[in-house]
Amino acid sequence: MAFLDKLSSMAKNAMDKTGEMIEIGNLNSKITAERGKITELKQKIGEHYWGRFTEGGALEPEPAALCEEIKTREETIVAIQADIQAKKDAAQTQQATVQAPPPPPVRGLSCAACGVLNPDGTKFCQGCGAKLEIPTGGGICSCGAAVPAESKFCPECGRPAAQPEAKTMCACGTEIPSASRFCPQCGASAQRAGGES
């Protein structure tokens, strides 16, 4: 029986301790609630002083100094917000700015005398009037620039230079077009002309 009495006593002690813990928890909750009410009341006091300060009313030195500090901190917040907005605006402007593609190369022939670029098909320079001549042994790139014979690439746009086609010359000295079977000058057969290239 002593064992059962001891167990019963232990259970009663545990229940008493649990009850005490619950009661202490309830009391702590009441303390937290009271502190919350105190904070609300302090806020109301602060709002009262802040209202008087913003209306230009006279305050004691300590509340006036605190209100001035609040005002300074609010101005700092406004400045920081303006800085944030400026950074956002700059980022949007940078993203919106799309670089325009480079203009297409101007086609034409550069004048050997003055360097002016003249449109395709022009026979005389629009800048100085000199006769425009295609350099011998070279060619004209698709961009319109003259390509020297020894160049593998256009000096203006960098495209590969077109390789000159093999020429067939007739015995009479006339160049026979690659699609022709006969000389347009004397009528000789292109094969008989010797296929000189």
C-alpha cells in the first residue's frame, strides 16, 4: 500500500506543478497584454506630441528634440526612396536603349583623286569631276568598293573578294564571253581561238 500511496502522491505533485505552470502562463499572458496597452498609450502620447509639433505648437525641449530627429529621419527616408527610384529609372532606360544597327555600307566607287564615294554607275566624280575608273586587275565588291587584284578580301567591308573568271581571248585580241562559243568580233570559234586564259 505504501507503494500506491507514493504513486498517488507523485501524481498529485505533478498535477499541482502542471496547474502552477498553467497559472504562471496565464499571468505572463496578462503581463504581455498590459505591456501592449502601455505601448499603445505611449504611442498615443507620441502622436499627441507629434501633432503639436507639426502644427507648430510649443513643446518642451526633450520632446521637441525627439520630434526634430523624427523629421530628419523622415527626410532621410524620402532621399533614399528618391535614390532607389533614380536607380530603377536608370536601369529601365539602359534596358530600353537599343543600339541601332550600323548603317549598311554605301555602295559606289571611291574617286582616286579626291576620295569621294560616288554611286554605282557614275562615270565622273561628284566631288571633283575626275573620270572614275575601275582599277585594272581587281574588281568591285558587292558593297561597291574597288578591290585590288592581289586582295583576298574587300578593304571596305571585309567580305571575301570574288576571284576573277578565266578569260578566253581570240587571236584577233577580243575577249570572248564565257557563255559564247564564237568571237563577237571576228566569228572565230572559241575553241579554235586557243582558249588562252
